[in-house]
Amino acid sequence: MNIKPLRTEIDYNEALQQVSTLIDHAPEPGSRQGDLLAVLAILIEEYESRHYPIDPPDPIEAIKFRMDQSGLTVTDLETMLGRRVSVQDILARRKPLTLATIRRLHAVLGIPADILIGRTAS
């Protein structure tokens, strides 16, 4: 087992190739090959988080995505949030998300609050 830190793109690509080969052989968890696969996956994840970070989703896009996933309409969301909330204005970015709206969206749609707090919250 020759494991080393992934410092370069070459190291990263070699690790990906090694993982691909290991996965093809479906090693048993806890076996020598299974342990190698687990350690390489950790190294690859760490390298990717440093070199290919993924920005959190935009709060409004997260709301639209969840609505689409759940088959919800603007009217459904207005009913869930209360008539005082202008869902159309929020979705059109004319009105910022308030703390109360963020809390309700989190509770009702299960969208993580940290995503909803993003750039558009007030």
C-alpha cells in the first residue's frame, strides 16, 4: 500500500485511476484493498475541496429547485408561508427574504437555513 498526499494534479489523477481500478474489483470493506479505497477516497475528497470548491446554491434558486422537486406552485408556497408574504416578489428578487420567512421555508420545505441566509436575506 503506497499512499501519499495529493499535492499536484498528477497525484490527483493517479489516485482517481487507482480508485477506478479498485472499484472495478469491488473490494470487501475492511480488506487491504477496501482500506486502500477508503483512504484514497478521503484524500481525493480533501484535494477536491481545496482545488475545486463548490459555492453554496443561491437561496432563490434553492427555493425554486425545491418547489420544482415537490411539484409546488407559487400559490402553494403562499399558503404555506401566509398571505402576507409575497412569494412572487421573493422569487423575482424584488423582496428580500426575512428571518421569519427563512425560518418558515426551512421548516416547511426543509431547505437548510444557511443556504437561505445567503446573499438575498435581510
